[in-house]
Amino acid sequence: MKSLSNNNLIILLRKGDITAFDAIYHKYCHRVYQFVFRYLKQDEDTEEIVQEVFVKIWQSREKIDVYSSFESFLFTIAYNTTISLLRKRITETKSLQYLKSVQEVFDTVSVVDEIQFKELNQQVRLLLDKLTPRQREIYDLSREEGLTHREIAEHLNISENTVKNHLVSTLKFLKSNIDNGLIINALFLTLFV
């Protein structure tokens, strides 16, 4: 396999040849690691992203254009996956900072305690389980993975408008089924909308 050209490896990969995939993995994994590490500066996260990149390569192997630059395709996936993780971390950090500031206010006035927050979180998780599989998939890609509407549309091979419509109906469903307490609704809106 090592003697095969990149084009021949890609052709075999497109056909589902695991040996070709292994050869490509060993050829590029170190370079992808270095590329991702420049952004993340953490071994564990970088290793996770490298694995995710090659899983995505395998999953989208049939879409790889033999006549285009494989490296460009590979590093675009690596970049997008890295940026998605960074976006998610930034969102998590902002949410935590906001929650801390809100929690300080709530602690001062003794309005919301940890038990109510856990109940709200549990209620939202139960409601998410009632979504259709497509709504849940789009919600998770948007809120958990941090993908944009365009990225979700490309990932699922649907229109951006369809993504937006699913998210709007999902959020309406969640809002209409959350307990009506003013503070719980405010928390819900800041956390999930």
C-alpha cells in the first residue's frame, strides 16, 4: 500500500478499502495532529479531534473527489472540526460565566437553588427525548456541536431553511412545555435559546 500513489489510495478508500484508509491515516495523522495542536494547545483534545477527523473521512469517503486535492479536503475537515470544538468551548465558558453571575444574584435573594436548576435541566432532557429523531439530530448539532445552520444543512444534505424551521419548532415545543415559573423560563431562555 505504501508504494501506491495518493490518487490510487483515494480510489481504494472510496470503495471502502480499510487498508487504504489505514495507509492514509498513517501518512497524514501526524500532520493533522500538528495542525490541530496549533489551535488547541492540548494533547487530549487534539488527539480526540484527529480521531474525529479520520472518522469523518471514512464516513464521507464516497464524496471524496479523486481529482481534487485530498490534503485540502482533509485539512478543511480538520479546521472545521477544531473550530466547532473551540466554538463549543467558548459557548460553554460564556454560559458558565453568565450562570455564575446569575447564580450570585439568585443566591443573594434566595430565589433559585441548585435543586430547581437540576429539575429544569432534567425537564429539558426529558422534553428533548420527545423530539422526532431529525429534530433531535439538528438540535444536538446546533446546541451540542456548535455547528451553524449552513454546516448542519451540508452535513445532513438538507436546506438551511429546513434546519432553521426544525430549530424554531423545537424551541417552541420546549418553551411551551417548560414549567411557567418566571425565573425558570428566564433560565431556560438564557441557557437554551
